[in-house]
Amino acid sequence: MDRERYEALQQRAREELLATQGPIAKSLKGVKYRVAIFSGKGGVGKTTATINLGAALHQLGYRIAIFDADMHGPAVPKALGLLGRLDVVIPPSGHHGGHHDLRFSPVLSEHGLSVVSVGSIWPSEETPIMWKGAHKMRSIRQFLAAVNWGRQDFLLVDLPPGTGDEVQTVMGSIPNLGGMLVITTPQGISTMVCSKAINAARELNAPVLGLIENMSVLNCPCCGTEISLFGRPRGERLAGMMQVPFWGRIPMATEMGESVDEGIPVVLKHPDAPISQAFREIATKLLTSLEVTGPMTDEEAAMPTTDEHDEHHGHHHHHH
Amino acid sequence: MNTMDITTTTTDTTQASHEELNRRVLTMATQVLELLRSFGREQITANELVATLPEIAARSTLAQHWERLTAEPALSPCFEVLQLLSSLESEADYQMLRYGPPSLHDDFRELSLAVARLRKAIQPVA
């Protein structure tokens, strides 16, 4: 075997070892299903879809963690009314020999969702994150590996828009990624960009579980007439064209605006609204798609996630 | 001692504490820049670089001072450098596997710029 081929094989072996046994794999050991939510462009409602899908699953008894991977526009904390900062966890045994370990615990929302967002690092939401290039990629991976995720049924990853380095880093760094959920809106430009995103996912060997059309129509609150504010719905046609399951339409709703402002998922604040029903149907489709048999039991949830030592998995609560 | 004196004393103590941390991180950053320079000149191997970075203990320092670094705007330049160093300590190996050793050139440049900002934040020693 020549040297080049040998080094290439060695490199591949190291990559696979890192993927299956590295810090991120260990950190996510207790997480059963990992799903990323993405789109080709911004402004399609990925974050609201992520948190409402998470809330709908939580209502069914599932333990949910959300990783807000959008470093430049981290919106999950605001959308859930989380005001607190992400703090370093001090292990119960203290720091060993003066060495301090960089570990975080997710912030637990009032509604039972465990959240990690770089937006929770800084005291002010006006502070921009000026990381770029490889530094940004390393930081995403560092975050993923440094969190005490504990035992979760689902990790929902709210990806930044597009198919650039950050998206590829997350998709390539999460072992056993269950799949991607694609969000589009009715406009032609969104569906066009979304098709690129679906192709990118396929190139990266990430299964596309389903496609959702968000902000599909507005039902007039007075007479119920359906109004296509963003043009006639094209999501279902896109799904057919790309051979991806179409998981339905989420209508626009006046309830959504106030829910976001108050930091309460709409499925909790307005459970009977059509928009909430739509999210619950999508949650059901996700469970079916991944062949999920049910939430983990309390006994399973209480089991430690590491073999080496007992890590205290703590949450700190934030109330607004 | 009146209230003004107490406030001034507290401010002086805080500034001295910031100064100490800033200088400590500056030293760490200088060491990493030297390591990256040596790596770029092929004076050390990738394995040697990856093995030496943890000895600088950037990650541990970041964890130790996390609360201050993320709460005090005056420490922003320090936090920026330390976070960069910490991410290198954690992920330089993966980065080189994935993107190749030349990908560290940009990090050298970015760290140099961050260090320049940190130097500006450090007050001259009286």
C-alpha cells in the first residue's frame, strides 16, 4: 500500500473514531432521536416551527432539547421567553486539581423544553457574534460537545438558513442524525432555494424526512376566507418534484405573533387554533416517520448517561 | 472611609483584576501564536500542535472565568481571545482532519487581530 493511500485510510479511521466516540458522540449519548430543521433561506419560520414542534412533542410526553445552531440570529431564547444566561456547570465534586471543565447545562424553559443557544451566552441580546470561518465551526462543535444534554427523547436542531459551512458542520458533527425537516413558504423564491437545500442534504447523506409549508394561507378571522398572502401554495408540488414526503401546511395566524412576543409556543397558548392542530399533526408524522414507539420511561430518564463518572445533570429555570 | 472612597477602591480592585486576567490571556495567546507559527514553518507536526494546545489550558481558564467574561463588557476582548484559544484546543484536530492543515492560516490571522484588540484594552503598567 503506498503512503498516500495509507495516510488517507488513517485519516478516515480517525474521522470515524471522532464521529462515533469523540466528545460530541459522548455528549449526545443519552439523546435518542436527532432531527435538524432547515430551509434554504431565512425568514420562513424555522425557529417558530422548531419550538412549536418541540412543544407539541413535549405535550405527548417526550423529553425535548433544542439546540439553536444559528450563531448570528439566535432566536430560540427570545421565542421561549428565556432571559437567563448559559452558565458553566460546577460538578458536585468540584474542579479537579484546579482544572475547570467547560460544561454547560441546558436552560429549562417554563414549558419544559431544554434549550442551548449561543444567544444565551451574552447578557445583552444586542451583542453581535463576530466569529467567522473555522472559528465558528469549531465553536459550534465545542458547544455540542460541552453540553450536559442528559436523557432526551429528541434533540431538535434549529439550523441557520442556507447550506453553508455552519449547516454542513452541524449535519456532519451530529452522529446518527435521524433526518432533516425542511421548511418552505409558498413563494416561488422560497421553493426554488429549498430545492437546493434538499439536494445539499442528499449530497451530505442526511435523510430528508419531510417538507412543511409554513405561512401557507391566512384564514380571515371574520369570515374564514382563505387568503394566500404569499402566492398560491407551492410546497406540495415541490415535495412531489423532489420526491420528499409532504407533511402539510401551517397557516398564518394572528395568535402566532402574540405567542412569540410573550415567549409561549402557540400550541400551548392557543391549543385549539388551527395552527396548533397543524403542528400537532406534523409532530405525529415525525413520530411515525422515525418509528418512535413512545417516550422514555422515568426509569430510563433517570439513568446516568456516562460510564466514567456520575455527572450531575442540572437545569436552572428561568421565568419571565 | 467615605462612600466615594469605597467606590473608587472597588473600581480599582476590579480594574486590577481585569488587568491580571487580560495579561494572563495575552500570554496564552502569544504562546499559541508561536505554536501556530512553528506549525506553519513545519518545525512541529500536527500531532505535536494538537498535543501542546491543551497544556496552555485555555479551555480551563475560560471555564474558570466564564461568569465574569460573559457579564463584563470590559472583558469582551479577553473573552474573544480566550474563546478562540479554547476552540482551537478542543477542535484543531478535527479541523485539520476535515479541512487540512492550511485551514489554520486563517486562525493565525484572526488570533493576531484579536490579540491586537486585547493589547489595546490592557492599560499600560505604571
